[in-house]
Amino acid sequence: MNNIGIDFFPLSKLKELSGNRRLVREKVLQVLIANEISETSLDILFAHVFYRDFTFDIDTPAEGVLLRPDEIVELESDIPIKWKEDEIEFARSLINNCIELKQFAADSISKNVENWEIDRLAMVDKTLILIAITEFIKFPLIPEKVTINEVLDIAKKYSTPKSHIFINGILDSFRTKFKEQGLIAKTGKGLIDK
């Protein structure tokens, strides 16, 4: 096939989004799950996932209106995301640290979730727990409550209706255990427990 010059995943020329930490976490979730499923390199996934907001619910144009080819492309285009450099650094660091702590997180879940096999957990839930554990341990400037709230909000968006309740219970338990084990050491104003 000769598909040179065809943009299979066009980006909008009229719209763009600004990045933020919540969106970073959502994109990290997508990259980690795509990597788990496809074993595609993290660099390729990062480039593909991080710079676009995928358009799955295409706006329906007015009925009876003929669209020009460029209008059709724009209608079907993904929205580009404009990131700040610190957001990209956070994303790369979060992904790399999640990969580093993946086995630790799996072992923690297996040891601490009674009557439940890790293979039965939804991949989204496992990955969100991994992201939270990683932020607990590797990101001393992010308060645990911020991490938990962010992960729970993302779970409400991407997982089952009751997943956020399950994840909240696990993360509360892990937060206590990891602090007792000295694995969580937060620094900075307002982050140090007295």
C-alpha cells in the first residue's frame, strides 16, 4: 500500500487544549495500559497519546450541508494538546517510575487485598493504583490526599461505577502501611506530618 502523505490521525487546526496535571495522569494511564496490552514502546505511545485528545464523539454537522474536504478533516481531527515543559517532565518521570514500581505495586496489591486475585482486578484500576503508589513513594512534593483525589476522579471517568470506592479503600490502607514502613516521605511546606 502506498499511504505516503495521508494523515490517518489529523490534528485540529482550529482548536487546542492546554495541559494540566489531571490530564497528565489521564494520559499516563492511557500510555501504561496501551503498553501493557500492545507492548508498543513507551516512546512511541508517549508521542502518539500525549499530543492529542482523541475525538471519538464526532460533532454532527448541520443536516443537508455539504462540507468541503478540509471541513471534513477538521471535524474528524483530534484536538492538539499544548503542554508546559514541567508537565511533560512530570509525565515522563511518572511513567518511568511506574515502570520501576510495577512489580512492587502488584506485590502490594496481592498481599493486601483479601479474597481477591490481582488478575481479577480491572486493568484501569490496577494501573490507577500503580500511579498512586508511585506518587506516594517517588514524588515527595505531591500530598497523598491530592494523589488520592486525582486518582479517584480519573477512576470515576474511566472505570466502573464503584471502582473509585474500592480504589479509595486500597489507597487509604497503603498510605498508612507505607508511612509505617518509611516509604512515604513528603517534604515541603504543609506536607510534613507533625
